[in-house]
Amino acid sequence: MKKLIPLCALVAACGCQQQVAVPTAQQLIADRTLLTEWQGKCDTGAYSQLAPAQKSNLCSTTQEATISVAQMSSGKKDADFFRANTLRK
């Protein structure tokens, strides 16, 4: 009986956990502070120690958004370089 009460308390606590609302890649791209927050959670924070399958479920949109932001930044730099070299002053 002494072992049953803590076990019931543990089951009750686990059952009350909330689902994590994972933002979409579009939301992360639009809000860079949210992207930075989720990168921290996935790289070194709350989700960094999860099993690979769970981490993939929670962090895949963060990885997609990070890649998209890097591609957009690179494209902007290339466009700026091209514009600077083709326009005469």
C-alpha cells in the first residue's frame, strides 16, 4: 500500500502534462525571436535531451525555418552583391 500511493501520484502528475504547441515553420520565419527561442530549446534547452523521435517531432519545424532563414539571408546578400556590381555610380 505504501508503494501504491506514490505510484498513483506519479501517474496523476504525468497524466496532467500539457501537450506542447509546436509553431509552424512559417510562424518561426515570421517571428525571429520565436525562432531563436525554439533553437535554444532544441539545441541546448528543454528538448535537447529527448529521444530522437520525440526531438524530431518537436524540432523539425525549427530546423526547416532555420534553413529557410539562412537561404533567404544568403539570397539577399547575393542580390545586394550583384546590384552593387552592376549599377554604376
